[in-house]
Amino acid sequence: MLILRSLLFNIAFYVNIILWMIMLLPTFLLPRRVFMRGVQAWACSSLWLLRVVAGIRVEISGRERIPAGGLLVAAKHQSLWETFALLPLFDDPTFILKRELMWIPVFGWFTWKADCVPVNRKAGSQALIRMMARAHEEVDEGRQLVIFPEGTRRPPGAPPAYKFGVSHLYQNLGVPCLPIALNSGLYWPRREFIRRPGTIRVEILEPIPSGLPRDAFFRQMQDVIESASDRLLAEGRRELGLPSPGEPATNFPKA
């Protein structure tokens, strides 16, 4: 049953993406905010499919902690899930992403229309300067700049691997940082076909005010995200009957 539900959801998820891409093409002629509302509607439709087909619900706490205006959002990254599921939380979100993603046919057009902030990881300091300038432009317009500080998806419970680039952004943008913890990797594992029914939990943490020294900010951001994510992972493992790290896998649910 788990395999069948996962198969049906994966098919529905990607068919849904194609349909929404077609429907959103006319919005390329409209202002970006109109386009972004369409993208957020697609994200909500994907979450609906996830709940109805795969049996995965979402529980988000701390929405009241989201400040208005320009913002740096630092989220834990365990799954493909958060790359779309966080979009409806914010008024005018954008992402920092690899420049190569903007070259993908069709998909790349959407990232350009959304005014995402590209970064060329191979271009060294010059890439950082260009990225910082673009990030400033977006935040100055009151947008919420979403970044995954670890740079890539990490398995649930893996040792943290935060990159210091988020500290450069924090120091130069002069806006608060909103940390986000989650446990999505338990239910939508990276590089796996299976989607496990249950409740993905997201916790929006207290904003870190601007103006802290870079090192102090970096430690605080990592500590609060990791502490909350570890707690959410423990809750998710109990729900799924998965063993805690170091425990025998006798209660693993079977596909």
C-alpha cells in the first residue's frame, strides 16, 4: 500500500507541475506579484495532493513570528518538500539558487520571472559580490529571501554542515533572519521514491535581529535550527515507529 500510494503521488505531483506551468505561462505578461500568487497556488495544490494521495499532513507553528517586510529566511533543508511548501508562508518570497538551475528550459524561465537570486559557486568572490547586490535589490523591495544555509539536502539527523555564506548575507543585508526548523526528510526522504504517511512539522523560530557580529549570528542560527529540528525529528520518529539514532531498527515500517 505504501509503495502504491507513493507511486500515485509521484505521478500526480509531476503531472500537476506540468499543468500549472502551462496555466501560469500567461502570467509572464503580468506583474511579478501576480505571477507569484499563481506559484503559491501551485504550492498549495501540491500540499493538497500530498495530504489526499500520500497521507502526509503539515503542521506549522510560529506563523505569528514572521515579521513584515524585507527578511532573510534560513531554513533547514532535508527534502525537496521545503523548496515549494514554504512559499505560501510569505508575502513575496524569493530564493537564492544555483545559477545553473536558471538555464533549465521552461523551469529556468519561471525562476527568472520570480526574480530569484542566482549564485555561481565556481566564480569565487566575484560571484559573492554579484549575489549580494541582487539580494540587496530584492530585500530592499520588501521581499523574503529564502536560503538553505547547508547548501544541499541533508539526511535527517546528519551532522550539520552550515556554510558561512549566510553570515555574509546577514551582515550585509541589515535585516532580521528568520530561522525555520522542520522534519520533512522523514516523510519525503531525499533520493527516495517512498512517501511516508504522517505529519511533517515545521517550526518558525524567533527572528534573530540584525546587527549581531557574524560569528555570534552564525552560532545562534545553527544552534536554534538544530535544536528545534532534533526535537521535531524525535517527534516524527515516534510517529513513524522509526528508531532513534543508535537504536536497532526493529520497528521499521515495511513498504
